Amino acid sequence: MEQTLTDDIAAIMAKEAWSAEDHKELTKLLSDVTDASGRLRAALSDMEAANPQPKGAVALKIGMARYMACRFKEALEALTDATDNKDRRYFQGLCYKNLRQYDAAAEEFERAKDRGWDAVEIDLELVELKALAGNLEAAEKALARLEAKAGQRAEYHYLRGLIDELAGRIGQAQEAYLRARAADPNYAPATFRLAYFYDLHGEEEEAVKLYHECLSHPPVFANALMNLAVLYEDGNKYDQAAACLRRILTAMPNHPRARLFFKDVEASLTMFYDEDQAKRVARRNAVLDIPVTDFELSVRARNCLKKMNVRSLGDLVRTTEAELLAYKNFGETSLREIKEMLSIKGLHLGQALEEGEALGLPKPPAPPEANEGMLATPVEQIEFSVRARKAIESLGVKTLGDLAARTDAELLACKNFGQTSLNEVRQRLAEFGLQLREPG
């Protein structure tokens, strides 16, 4: 059986020109063999060596193969010199979509439709682009118009789930993804989104199983590998996490998030575990998590802290005297109360900021002057490390404005989110002239 599949794959690889049908057949065949990604990379390397400056039909074939290998920018370079037909335009649209250049993707999909690509399939692609770009109302209306023609297709149910998920209708999204997989168990986009749903909701075993399913269908989902790596790292399975990241870096050597996370995983493989230090950190964190409501405070001080969103001792040590005194109705008497409360636990105001400065950590940026367009920028378009992105997504943050409305404490309360990740978020926001919200 394996030899037959190998022969069939070799037959397609040997063709001088590829069509969309060849791509579909090759994708199906590769999903049934071992080391599919390795075979694809080897075949692509041979194609490129034989055609250093591809043109016409050969450029189309190499562009499609590069797309399957997740080399989207390089795929576009080849497709630019390819025969101008519906296949070229469609795959250019797919590449732009994966690069999150949604307007360019829409233009290419429209051109593909003009050249004869299936109109319903293109319209479904356009719905996805609207949803990914944050235009959920337009996506919802466009999808409703397609129900009669595509209501039974896996793509339709996947898009229904994607719109529901981005709109915060989580339960409905899960049901839609399950319907998509019932319509086509091999439809990878729905499998990935369902895996991500289970991942966020703590059903890690089911998430791992579905992420692995995604990896059997080229192009390999880089995000599935990234999320698998995070789950493996959370479970202290550092070797498996490293293997996932190596697969990404083999296809995309300059993938920034994979490179950054791979360094963390490599460090974990050789890290010395200091049990005494871990216990000290745990005890300190337990103290910082103590709610301020556990202490006897005046009504004035308690009300001020509540309005400033100061919930714990950890929030207080990230706050300065000046910030407290600047708040309405908060005076010297209330300040003394707070200082005495903290001193009982061996803490003081501004302590976290001082410790960060001693470690050379960057200070928060100056207050921003942002416009609505900037605040509406989807966080999906911003480059974050895996750890930071996972925390941001778990809080339901969709835009830069949503992120800037969060406080240090809210982010630090997320699982596995520490000072390094916090500094990263601050730096990204500073690049847009933004900062996290101060308590108050």
C-alpha cells in the first residue's frame, strides 16, 4: 500500500505542469503516507535545483509546491512569473491570506473567479477574509446569501463557527466546527479551530489529538505545531515541544515566534531546577495573591482601591505612592493605612517597579494619543511570542484597544504569563504609541 502511494506521489511530482486537481490529489496522497512533509521538501528541492529561474507552467508548479510547504512569500515570487490562469490567481490568494494581507487576497480570489474558478468556493473564501479582517457583520451577511448553495458543505459550517467564535459565541462556534467535521472529517481548518477551542478550555488531550490531525494535511498548519509545542512544554515534554518547533523552522527558518520559543524550550531541556528557589517564589506569589479585602481598611481607602482596580497585594506593589495620592479622595491617612498593611507582609509600594528597574527591564511607555483606526487593529496582526499570545487570547482580547484597556495585573494573572511576557506586551503597545491601562 505504501509503495503504491509512493508511486502515485512520484507520478504527480514528475508532471511538467500542475493543476488545482493535481494539488488536491497530491494533498490527499500525502495525508496517507509517513513523513509527508519530508517527501514534499525533498521533491521541491529537486524542482528548484532543476529550475533556478522558473517561468510559465513550471513556475506555477513550484509556486503551488512552495505553498504546500508553507513558504508563502517564496511561493508568491514563483507565481508572479507563472502562467496567468485561474490556478495561479487562486494560489496567490491563498498565499496572501496566510500572510494576513486580506485585501490583496480578495483581489486575487476575484481574479481567479473571473478566470473560471468555482464561484461558490471563491465566495466562501471572501467570507473568511471578511471575518479574519474583523468585518463580522459583512461576513455574516455574505455567508447568509450562500446558505442555499453551500449550506451542506464543510466550508460553510466552518465559516459559521469562525464568525461565531470571533463574535464571542463560543458554544455555537464549537457546534458549527463539529458540523463541519461531520460533513468532511478531513477539513483541516475546522479541525484546527476545534482543537484550539479545546486547548483554551482545558481539554488538552482532545486538543493534542486534533492538532495532530491537522498536521496530516499540507500545507502544514504552523499554528497547530506552535500550539502543540506550548501544550507539550506545559506538560514538561520538552523533547516533543522541540520536535514541533524544528518542523516549523525547517520550513520557515526565520519564523520569529518559533525561533523565540525554541530558545525557551532548549533552555528548559538543560535547566537546573532549584527546588528551594521554586518554593520561595511560590510563597512570595501566594503573598502577592492575597486580596486587599482580607485586611482591615477604612471605607475611604477600600473604596479608592476598588475603583482603581487594585485587588491584591501584587497590584499594590506595582503601584506608586504618587499614583495613589493622585487619585480623588485618597489622602495621606489612607496612604499610611496602605503602607502599614504592606509592611506586615514585608512589602512596600512600587516594589515591583523597583525590582524590574534593577533587572534592567524597560519602563512603561508614556501615555498615548491613539486614533480609532489604530485601536481597532486586530491583535492577530501583531507579532507576539506564543506565551504572550496565549494569555491575550484567553482574555478574549481582539484588538489593540482591547489590549490597552487591560492592566498589568490582569495579564499577570494568566497561566504561565510572567514579567518577560509583560515586558513584551508593553513593547508591542509602545510601538503603536499605546500602553496598558493603569489601575484607577
